[in-house]
Amino acid sequence: MSERDYAPLSPACVRALNDKLYDKRKAAALEIEKMVKDMVAKNKPAEIRRLLKVLGQDFANSQNNPHSRKGGLIGLAAMAVALGKDTSEYTEGLIRPILANFSHSDLRVRYYACESLYNVVKVARGSVLPHFVEIFNALSNLAADPDQNVKNGSELLDRLMKDIVTESATFDLVGFMPSLRDRVRTKNTFARQFIISWISVLDAVPDIDLIIFLPEILDGLFIILADPTLEIKKMCENVLSEFLRSIKQDPSRVDFAGMINILVSHSQATDDLVQFTAITWIKEFVQLAGKEMLPFTSGIMMAILPCLAYDTDARKNIKDTAKAVNFSLMKLISLEDDFVPEPVEIKAEGESNPEMDSQLDLPSVVKVLTTQLIHTSVQTKVAVLRWIYHLHTKLPNRMMCHVEDLFPILLKVLSDSSDEVVQNDLEVLAEIMSRHPTDNRLAENQSESTLMNPYFTKFITSLLKQFSCDKHLLEDRGSFIIRQLCVLLNSKDIYLTLAQILLVEENLKFASIMVETLNTILLTSSELFELRSQLKELKNEESRYLFLSLYKCWCHNPVATIALCLLTQNYSHVCELIRIFGNLEITVDLLKEVDRLIQLIESPIFTYLRLELLDTPHNEHLVRALYGLLMLLPQAEAFHTLRHRLDCIPRLQMYHKQENKPKDTKKEVNNCPIDFSQLVEHFVQVQEKHKQHKIAARTATLLEKGVKNIET
């Protein structure tokens, strides 16, 4: 290469720049510095640009000799020092060839490139900001450099750049964001540390509003938060805390909608810190943005509902925060939101409808709730059921179209092993059944409302079907479910509907068991006090209708029928029924039921009955009825209990003359419009059906055994 190719450099200077020794290259740099100062003094910009081109292209980008690159880099730094305040006019020519060496394979070249750019930036300062993105990207790469010296050099340059950005009022944040958005997703630990440090610096600059661009980098920040390096996690946690503090101070400039889905996705992370931080942010978003969060309700639910199942101390903070989110989210939904949106005209892409944008996406919410209802956690199931109940109370009209989908799922939940889950499930079902079918409002007359609601009979029918198919459900939960229903709804409606359905039940054995269960609940449950009181005195047509309806069904179980008549003080009819017992098959099960009835007679429920035994001589039918029960029993504990009770009756009763006996004033003979002879006939018919059913069942069993014997 001829000498004029390197003009205005002297041959000696050229040789020195290409030398492998640093001292010789340093001497050449001093010569270049002196030369440039002279050019500036004589105002020779053309020669300066010529020298800049020689150093930048011929030396700094030399393809064959790494020492030439080092010479070019030190020469460019010397030019910047010489140019001083005039460096800004030549910034691009100085910076670009230096940055090209940041990725060179020779670690010494990379190191000298850092040193060279540091010296250039130190002189140029703010004039390098138009090239900030290029410098930032180069530094980001060097942050992960395998050589520690190179990393040390890049860190010096990095601190200098941060100082310049902090003191500058012209930093182009908009132009920088695409690069930051891409770089924040890096997987390298050192690069992550570099990125986090820059975000922290930018956020601390008063004139830089990073919050408005937060949606672009939030996902990357949460990814970095999951880094296994404790120092990186702590740095990222602090940055996120500062962002959240800024959001709480001035929520009006925050794009909540642009970030909520990012938070939802990270709230399901396996890393506890990431999950806790994401849910904490969601909590603040719901409280700050209010109804703006309603369209994202389903996603938020997916994030928080599973967290309610956490039961370890390590995750207690996550669970508590999730509870707070759940509570705040429920408060956002009010009766004002209960409208069915009209079809809207399709708008051009990018346009939005403010009214629809702030609306709860109910179908997606219901879908999430039904999915979470199969969760194994009691806490999650309870929260889901309370959500469904809340939606039915606040959005009854909009929820109407979802009842068909929810109803069978709610019925299945009745089989849950948790009392709390079943109770909340019943509350939801009761809410559905207590709504008026036409206007979906709670009627003042609860009885009228439940009977008119089509889901009431449907529910009772489905419940009985479940009891019939699942013996354990009836045994373990039957009494609890029915008692709770009687608290939540009208107990009379429930018993009437159950009686009407069971009256035509084809499975007679199940009907008998179900009647026994209902009868026990009726006689022992405090929730049914009013119903017992209504039956005890058949004073009006309504109470008599109730008695007759129950009686016809109760005939499926003879002992339950006796108990019902004792409760309603139809003692003479009890005597007639007990005489019929002589024609019935007295089984061990029946005797056990009589035994339990004797125990009930000794309970507080039948205090009034025991006191009537003192009412001599007007209690003849009651005494005869009790003696009839006594005769049915073997001489076991129940027999002796009842006998001792009867021994307490005043003896005068036993010697009272029949002809002097006053007319019985009990309602069964006091012109009461109840045809007891017809009831006796019905009782006999039902018992005959049970008899034939048992014979058929035994025959079928014998035939089945015979077939098996033949086959074997």
C-alpha cells in the first residue's frame, strides 16, 4: 500500500499504529492527537474527515492484522480528545468503527474497543445520544462476555453512558423502547443484570416517563424475576416495586388493560416470588382501575382461585393476597351491570365501544367457574360457589341463560365430602329456585316463588334420583342436605314436593328408606319446628292438605306413618294402623324402626304426647296406641322403656267405665273433614304393593341363584 493511501498519516506513524507493542501504538496516538489539534486550529475539516476515514476503515476495520485494529481504535480515541468540543460534528465517524469491534473474536480487540469508545464518549457526552441504541446493544452483548477484563471495560463505559442519559434532557425513549423490549427477554444472567440496571436508571430520571411504556417490558421483567440468581431476583424485585409505587401514585397514566393479561400469565408461575408479585400487582390493578378490569375477570379468576388452596406457611402470603383480589373483584359487580347487551354494529379494526369494553364477559367467567368447581381444594370450591351465588344475586337476568349449564354441575357438587362445600352449593341452588321465572326477582311470598320456579321441582326430582343412585350420599349427606334446604327455602314446599314425587316412586324399597329419612328429619330437626307445629294442630285446610299429602307418601313406611299420626295427634287412627300390623311381615328392620320410634317418644319432641297420658280419662286411644307398639316389640330395651312409661299412667284410667266416658274431643272425631277410612284403605294398598314387590324380588333372587348353579 502506498504512502498516500494513509495520508495525512506519516509512514512512521502508520508503522507505529500497526505495531504489536502497545507503547508504540500509544506514541502514534499522541502524534495523531497533536496532528488533529493543529487541523482544528487551522480549520481543516476535510483533512480531519480524511484522517477519520483512514483510521476508521483502513485500521479499525483491518481484516488481516488485529494490531492494526488496535492502532485504529487508539487513534480514534486520540482524535476525540483532540477535537474536544468539536467532537459532536464527527461523532458518527468516530463511534461506528469502534462499535464494529465490540464483537471481534480477539478479546484484546474487544477490550481496546471499550476503552476507545469510553474516551470518545467522555469527550462527546450528550452528542453520542443519537447513537445510544447502537451503543446500548453493543454493551448488552459485552455484559455477557466470557473475558472478565472486557466486562470490566464495558462496565466503565456503561456507567459513563448512564451518567450522560441521566443528565440529558433529550433522551429518545421512544426510539430506545424497541431495543429494550427485545433485550429484556434475554436469558443470559449477566445481560439480565445489565438490562435491569438500565431500567432502574431510566425509571429514576424525572424527565423520563417509563410507566407509559411498561406494557412493552413487563413480561420480560417477570421472566427475569424468575432468574435463579438471587442478586438478579432482588434487583428485579426492587425495580418492579418502584414501578408499582409509581403506578399507585399516578394511576391516570397507566395502561392497566395492556398489562393485566401479562400479570395473569405470570400469576400461575411455579416460582413463589414471581407468583406473589404478579398477584400483588393484580390486587393493586383491581383496586386502582375498578370496572376497567371487568373484561378480564375470567383471566384473573384463573389466576387467583387455585391459590386459595395453598396451605403451607411458605405460600400463605400468596393465598392471602389472592383472597384480597377475590374480594375486590366481587365488589366491582353490581346490579347496574345486570343488562343483556344488544347486538352492536361491527366496527372497523382498531375501533372500540367504551360501553362494551368495560363489560363483564359473563360466558367466559361462568366457564372458568365451572372448570374450577372440580378443583380438589375445599377453599377453591367454596370461593367458586360464592362467586356463582354473587353473580345470581347481582346479575340475575344475565345469569338466567347460564342456569341450564350450571344446574347439573351444581347437583353433582352435592356429593362433595365437605359440609361447607355442600352448604354453599345449596345456597346457590336455593337462590336459583327462589327467583320468579318471569321477572327473575325474589318474590315476597317465598312459597309461591319456589313452587312457580320450574327449577324447584326439577331440583327435587334430580336430588331424589341422586339419592336413589348413590346410597352413600343418602346415608352421609341426605339429612344434612334436606335440613339445609329447609332453612334456605320453604320447608313445607320441600316436603310437599318430595311427598308427591315419592308417592309414585317405582323403586319401593328406596321410597321406604327415603320416607324413613324424611320422617326422622321432620321429628328431630330444629329447622322444621314450624312445620311440626303446623302439623300438630290440623286447624285449617292448608295444614290438613299437608297432612294428607305426607300421609299418602308416608304409607311407604308403616312406622313412619305411625309417627306422623302420633305427631298430628290422630291417636285412634294409630290404633287402627297397629291392628293392621298383624297382617304385615314383621321384619328385623321394621322392629328396629319401632325401636327408634320409642326413643323419639322419649325425646323432647314428644313431650306434649307424654303429658297427654296424664289427661285421664280422655287419652284412651293414645294409651291403646302405645300399648299396641309395646305388643309389637320383643322384650328388649325399647320394650322396657315404653312399659315403664306406661306404668306411670294414673290407674284411674284403666277402670273408667266405657258408658261414662266423655265424648272424645280429638280432631279425628270432631267433624274433621278427613276421611280416615279412606286413609286406612290407602295404607293397606301401599303395603300390599310392598308385599308383592318383596315376593317378586325374592323370586328373582332364587331364579338367579338357580341359573348360576346350573351354569357351574
